[in-house]
Amino acid sequence: MASTTVSSPGQLKETERAQANGPGGGRWGVGMVGQKASAFGPSARRLIGQMRPDRLKAYAVLGFAVCSVILTALGPKILGHATDLIFGGLTGKEVLAHGTKQQAIDALNATGNHTKAQLLSSMHLTRGVNFDTVGMALLFALVVYVGGAVLSFAQGYLLNDVVQNTVKRMRADVEDKVNALPLSYFDRQPRGELLSRVTNDIDNISQTLQQTMSQLLSSVLTIAAVLSFMVWISPLLAVIALVSVPISMVLGHRVMRRSQPLFIDQWRRTGRLNSHIEETFTGHALVKVFGKQHEAEEVFERENEALYQSSYGAQFVSGLVRPIMMFVGNLNYVIIAVVGGLRVAQGSMSLGDIQAFIQYSRQFTQPLTSIASMANLLQSGVASAERVFELLDAPEEPADDTGNPATERHGEVRFEHVSFSYAPDIPLIKDLSLVAEPGQTVAIVGPTGAGKTTLVNLIMRFYDIQSGRITLDGVDITSMPRSALRGQIGMVLQDTWLFEGTIRDNIAYGNPDATEQQILAAARATFVDRFVHSLPDGYATIVDEEGSNLSSGERQLVTIARAFLADPELLILDEATSSVDTRTELLVQHAMSALRTDRTSFVIAHRLSTIRDADLILVMEHGQIVEQGTHSSLLRADGAYARLYQAQFAAAAVA
Amino acid sequence: MLLTLVRRYLAPYRTWVLAILGLQFVGTVAALYLPSLNADIIDNGVITGDTGYIVRYGGLMLAVACVQIVCSIAAVFYASRAAMALGRDARAGIFHQVGSFSAREIQHFGAPSLITRETNDVQQVQMLVLMSGTLMVMAPIMMVGGIILAMHVNLGLSWLIGVSVPILVAAIGVIVTRMVPSFQLMQERIDEVNRLLREQITGVRVVRAFVRERQETQRFHVANTDLTDVSVRAGRWMAAMFPTVMVVANIGGVAVLWFGGHRIDEGHMQIGALTAYLSYLMQILMSVMMGTFMFMMIPRAAVSAGRIMEVIETDTSVRPPAEPVYEVTDPGTVRFDHVEFAYPGADVPVVRDVSFEARPGQTVALIGSTGAGKSTLVSLIPRLFDVTAGAVSVGGVDVRRLDPDALWSALGVIPQKAFLFSGTVASNLRYGKGDASEEEMWAALEIAQAADFVRAMSGGLDARISQGGTNVSGGQRQRLAIARAVVRRPHIYLFDEAFSALDLATDARVRAALKPVTRDATVLIVASRVSTIRDADLILVLEDGEVVGRGTHERLLETCTTYQEIVESQLSADEAA
């Protein structure tokens, strides 16, 4: 039955682990494998489109970024100018003390030192360093730098707002979506997979946006600005510096390609080691009592060593990227120093320009490396976005009808020729009709897969029927809003879902407007009160997600109290299959019958003993009611019910 | 803690660590030497017009750059090895320690927590060590080396480095100390938001049945807003980081030119040193920045290290005997003698003053409600716990004096949570008996009423079993766990709620089939269903850790009110019996 396809915890862990490996891949130095967006372009555009409501801020970010990059890039050029001023003043002090600049050049040419003569002729000489002009230039540089920094901060500040607001909106959209999806979506989708979309993927998107947006923007702009300045100063040197780009890219790519299989190997081995660890630790007691500790240690040693072998290789190769990039940078530096030095000596370039150039070339490689590393992050972020968009695009539950429920509420339920199936080619319920009179207890029995839980799904309109109709007090349930319908029905399921919060709040979930008295009364009527008193914090005890501080029976009691507080006309009880401990079991049964009093109730029973006094027993097989009647009439009929009853009787009798 | 751990696990790789330090030192000094050489080029080549000098020194720079990369690569190599070796050894340390733990320590930590410590926490420390070896050590070397070389180039300007480095460190420090708590809070709130979403999805039926969608959205909205608030705050500090670093570095550069200019004018400095100085300053400041960022990893790794050391330093409460007894004459007899067990620090013992004896051929059953101490009592036999008073003996020898392997080989345990290991049906059965033949396995499966479904599984005995046994149903898992114990043909069977996931009919069939097999063995059954234990030779009724009734079913029905209550509660459930 579709409603019982709850993914096993193991499955969920698998998915989560796979996810966790994803974003974490960045930490390992290489992006993750096999997590690529299938349609990168459209998904990336759509992700950017999510920022639309903040577009004014986004434009401001763009403007600030451009201004700040240009200002910052201006700095080295100004500092170079200041160096030239100092150099000119210094040389001038020497040269001009003995005559004019031209005399000095002539003198040098006469001695054959043409290089120095050329250098001298290209310089602007002053008599000693003029610290007024140098000071002005440096002041200007200071203003430019500080201005650039302020704008850069403003850019980061606004961008952060944009990104956070965007992520917030996406989270809200996802949450809205969760409430708008039909239940079939939840039943069809493996739960771990869905959870991972709404948690891990969104987190990944948030991280990607935060890290890439600002860096990518400033990196691209910086490269453009720095490159322009470099070309402006010396086209020749700019070309030399540019040569290093493809070199570093090729080298980086080579290393990445080398490290990829190593990383895959490392992940595989990590997975194997971790699952061995998980198994040994979880089954600790068994490993011990079956005397398998030595064996477990052996396997561990082997896997651990294998992981070491593959991981140090992977780390080493990926660790090479940095030194190589640094080397390429240094190579650049050396070439610029030599070629630049030669050109300065020849007088075709100023000393300040080469100093500026060196600074530019250092600024140039850094954004390149960061763009390269962004690429992987971006890939995984967009892949996550794609999965979230897929969720957001899933068809929603059809809109509600706005009709009104019956004004007279008795709790009479009628199925008229109802047919339903989860999948079109596998019919489940065919032409089913039944009537539950107000106040009656209707018990449904039958083997697993007979369609018992499906009946609940249909009454609650978790699923809509395909033909026939279901009425509540004479009104077709499809003609009223789902909330109005569900508001009249109380439900206690096998799956004792409680949220993380106090016991009191969990009971109050049944009716948020309930007074403290009503909550206490509900707790007393359903025996919650009894065990609550033995808890250190009483009603304020926090039920944790795993529910480990309450036994399964106690959890069941809380869900019964919740339904009790809701005080519905109609009740649906899905009995727990697994045996809770004996005493609580008794309490659960009492609590359930307290809840049933004076209400129309549907009880899905697993033990025949609980339903002996039901007003109507429906025996279901293969989606159809094969028998109906009371306990005694059905026993007399000696049909399916009687056989079921005998089976349980026989089992117990062997004991 | 971090230091203790790193010192302990890096000790064997001392030479590698020294190699890393040496290599990084040479590499860093080489990197710093480049601007110095460039200064020489300017002063002695460019200014004097000596092109030969420029080319010669250019070659020297190239050589230095090569030295640098060779050192860096070698350092990365040793750092990767040392870090991964530390990870490997720390994992082995934890694994071994956990192997020695008793159920008490496992319960204390919790298996999931131990797994996290063994995997993620080790990973954290390992990455920190790797980062330290490749990047973090560079920062101090860069600083010291930079200052020395800067002094060598020109003594008078070194104070600039001395001033700008602390300013940068302080600025980053201020930002980081504000940012880190925000990030921690952010993580908590992310967890909160994710928890709410998870609850909405797992509880979707309940949420819709009670028409609480709007409240859920409201709850989510609050959490989402809280998360966004703190993310915005953290992000703003983050946004301040880069401009701050740049502004400090650039003001430093301006200062170099201003003060350097004066010194040149006064004749204390050469013009080439100016350019060199600018390079130094940037290089030094960038590496300091890098180093400071790396320090952000330390708190996280320190927490991990603490969690690892906690495991390493926890001693097991169940120690193997110093002089073990290897053989007992009568391995089937189990005796409890005024047994008490209490968790350390608990004021009430879990069980107290329990005495009974079970001999081969006998079935002793323990019944009582959850928390009565039934499972704990059974766990005392294989020494998953040790008694805190009294004694448990097997074959007349105190279990604490028995050789663990000898003790365990006498037992067949079927635990409450039927846990299977990943592998095949056969590999799981061989867990019980390493050399079990196919016939033996099928026989055990027949007894456990598992033969039919195993036959139906594709592969039969070789059918895959996933980790924990999640690919078979709870009832099937339990039956396979029974078969695993049966195939051992042990002297003592311990059934701990081993029939709970079976329906009444299967429960009865399994017990009927077990009868002939266990004829000469001692059977201990923990159960909550009366039907499971009604024909045991001795039934002990436990309540709050004490035996409140003992005897056969019939006798207890007359004498023990607790037993009567239990029977009554189940009769209403299983009245047909």
C-alpha cells in the first residue's frame, strides 16, 4: 500500500551521506563527482532570477563593485608615479648639481654608456625629491584605496542582504510547497530524498550563493580592470603576463584530472571504512558475544590502511595546485623583473611603471585561481537549485471547493460505489459502499494490503476517489474545503508523530485554543497524566525527535490525548501492530475506548479482541468488503472473519 | 586536548614533521628572496644600465623560484602523509578502544556519537594538521623571514612591517571573534529550520488531519526569519573582512613610499629597495592573513580533538580477567547470586538482589514491564555489563574470571534489536558458526521458521542482506537472528524479546521447533507476552529491578498480583487464548 512506503532509516542515511559528500567535496580540494546540473544554463538563470525582488540592491551592488575595483586598480599606478617622482628627484639631485640634464646625457653618450643616457633622457628630473608632489600623489593613492575599500564593503554588505533574502524566500517557497503538495507526492517520493532536497540542497544553494556571488563578481571585474591597466602600461609585458594564464590553466587542469580518480578512490574507501565502523559500533554487543572482535579489527586494519594509501595520494596531488600556481606567479615575476628592467634601462618604461606592473601581475593570478575553484562550487550549487526547482514545479493539490459542510453534524459517513486506485493499472478499491451511522464504531479488519489504510486516506481526502462519492452528514466531501472536512475528524495513527516540543504543546496541537483545564482533562482522560508525573519536567518535558525519552506506548497515549482535545465528530483509529509493553497497552486500549464514546469511529484493527464490541465489522480483502456484520453474526456466518479469528485462536492455543 | 592528541599521534612521524618545517622554511625564504634580488636588479642593473647584470640576476631569480617550488611540493608531500597517517592512527586508536568497551560505555556515548567521532571528528583534526603543514606554518616563517630580509634590505623601514602585521592580525581578530559566534548561532538555526521542515514532511498526515498548515507556516516563518537575521549579521562581518585586509595592506604600501622616499632622499636607502619593500609587505601580509584564517579552523578541530580524546581516555568497565579460566565442566549452568547493577552516579540500581539458577534442560523466563530491568539482567551473562554487587556465574565460575572467548562461545544471544550484518544470509549465519555447512544453516533456518522466505529470496542463502538488515522485514530479521544463534548450538540460549516482532502464530511455531534443539541447553527468555513464556520451568516477575514473584505460570497466577495484572492486560488483547 502506498501509504505505508516509509523509507527505511538506512535508506535515508545513505541519501544524506551522499548529499553530505557533495558540498563537502569543496573541502577536499576538488568538486564532487557525478553531481552535475543537467541543464546548467536555464537552472542558473532561474536561480539568478530568484533575486528579482531585490534587483535595485543588486544593481547597486554591481555599480559599487565596478567603482571599487577601478579605484583599487588605480592604486599601483599612482604609487608607481610616486616612485618615479622619488627616482627623478634622486637622480636629479646628482645630475642637476653638475649642470643641465642635456649636459649629463651628452657626457654619458661621450663615455659610451648609451643605455644610461637613454634612461636619463626619458626621466623627469627635479632638483632633489619634491615631497610636496610626492605627498600629493600618496594622499591621492590613500583616498583611492580607502574609497575602494569602502565601496567594496558597501558592495559586500548589500550583496549579503540580497543573497540572504533570496535564500529566505526560497526556503519559504519550499515550505509553502510542502503544504501544497498532494499526499501522493510524499508517499511516492523516498522520504530521505525529499528531506535532502528541502534541507541539504537549500543549504548548499545558500552557501554557493554566499561564496560565489561576491567572489565571482569581484574576480571577473578585477581581472578586467587589472588587465586594462597592464595593457595601458606596457602591451608587451601584458602579453607576457597573459601567457601565464593558459599555462596555469593547463597545469591546474592536469592536476585536477590526475587527482579526480584518486579522490574517487578515496571517497569509495572512506565509504567502505565508514560502513564497517558503523556496523561494528552499532552491532557492538553482537560483535562481542559472537566473539568477532578480532575479525572486525582485522577488516578495520585493512580498510583503514587502504584509505590512508589512497587519501595521502589524493591530498598530495590536489595540494600541488597551490605551489604550482605560486610558481607560475613567480615565473611571471622574474620575467617582468628582467624584461621590465631592460626596458627601464633603455628608457622606454619608467621605474614606477614596472613597480606597478609587478603589483598588477600579483593581483592578476589570485582571482584566476578563485574563479577556477568557484567553478566546482557553482556546479554543485546549480545542481542543488535544479533539484529544488523540480520540487517547486511539482503539481499541487487541486484547489478546494468552497462549499459548506452540513450544518447538522452527527457524524454519519457514507461510501457510495467508491472506486479508487493509487496507480491506474492496479485497481485497489472497486465499487465499495458502506454506511457508518452516527455514534457507531466501525471496525475494519483484513490482511495487509487489503486497503484498510486506503479507506482512511479517502475519508481524510488525502487522496481523492476516482468514481462514486463519500458523504459526511449527507454532504459530498469533495464539495467542501479540505480544512473544513478534516477539522471534523480526529485521527490517531500507528505512526506516533510528535513534534519536538513539550508534552503539553503536543497535546495542545489538537486544539490550539484549548484552555489549560481542557488540556489537563484530555491528558487525564487518556492516561497521559499518569506517566507525565513520573517525568522530571512533567508536562514541560521536551519530546525529542527520536522520541527516545518516551516509550512507544506513551507516545501513543499523547497522540490519543491530542485527538481527544480536538473533540471531533468523527474518529479514525489505526491500531498499533507492534506490541507495546503490557501495562501501557492496557492504558492505550482504555484511552482509545474513552475516545470512541459517543463518536462515529473507524477502527483499523490488528487484534480481533479489541473490536468484539464494534457495531459493525468490515472484513476487507483485495480492496473489497467481503463480509460485514457484528462479531457474533460473523462468527456464525463462518466465513473469512471466522477463519481469521480461528487463526489467532489457534496460534494462542499452541502457547 | 588538541595538542595532546596531535602530539600523541604525530610522534611516530617526527622526522616528517621536521622535514616539513625545514622545507617550508627554505621555500618561504626563497619566495622572500625574490623581491630582494629584484631590488639588486634595479639598483645595480637598471640604474647603472648594466643589462648583463639584469639578465644574470634574472637567472638567479629563476633558480630561486625553482628551489621554492621544489621545497613547497616536498612539504605538501610530507604534510599529506603525516596528516593522513595521523588520521589513520587516531581512527585505529578509537576503533580499538571502542572494541574494548562494555555496553555501558557504548550506552554512555551512544553508537551514533561514537561513529561521528571516529569519522567526522578525526577528519576535522586531520584536515587541520594538513592545513597547518601546508599553509599555517608558512605564516610565522614568512613573518620572521620577511622581517629579517626586510632588515637586510633596509634596516630603517622594518618597523613598518612590525607595525602593519599586528594591526592586520588585530583587525582580522576583531572581525573573526565577532563572526564566529554568529556562524555558530547560524548553524544552530539552520538545524532548527531543517528540523521544522523534516517534521512537516514526516508528520504531513497529522499536520493536515489537524488542519495546522497555517500554524506550521507561522512557526517556520519565525525560524526562517531568525535564521536570516543571524546569517545577515554573519555575512556583514564577512563582507568587512576583505576590504579591511586590503585597506591595511594598501596603507602600508603608501607608507613604504612616503617613509622610503625620505630615506632615499637622505641617502640611507637605494631606490630598488622601495620596489622590493612593496612586494615584501604584500607577500607578508597575505600570508599572515592566510595564517589567521587557518586559526579559525582551530576551535572546531579542538572540539573534535576533545571528543576523540574522551573516547581514547575512557576505560572499559568490563576488564578481561588477569588469570582467565579457560574451561568449565558444566557450561550450561547459569547462576545469579544477589545480583545488583547500577549505572555510575545513579541513586537507584537498575536491578537489585536477583538470585536464581538455570540448569541445562531448563527454561527460565523473565517478564515485567519496560524498564523493569529484564534486558539488563540478561546482558550481565555475556558481560556486556558487569555486576556492581553479587555475582553471575556460568558453569560455577564467576563470569568475570572466565576467558571472554570461552564464555561467549557457550552463548547464543538473540538480542532485542535484531541486527544483521551486511553480506548474505549465509555470512550472517556463519557469524554464529564460522564453519557452518549448508545443511546446518538450512536446519537452523527451518527451526527459526525462516527457511521459506529465505528460499523465496533471490539467491537463497546467498541473498544480499543490507547493513543492519534493513532490506528484510522486522519479523524476518528477528527470525534470521534466531537462526544465527541456533546454528551455533550453544549451551545457553539468551532470548531477549526475541519474539516481539513475530505474530502469535509464528511465535508459537518457532518455540515449538526450538523445543527439541534446546532439550539439553539452558534457555533464558525475556518476554513481555505471557503466551511466549507460559510453560517455562521458572518465571521471574520483575518490577522496578526487583523480583516480585517467581514460580510457574499456574503458581504465579495464584500468588503474584503483578503477574495477574500482566496476564489480564494481555488477555484482553489475546482473549482468544
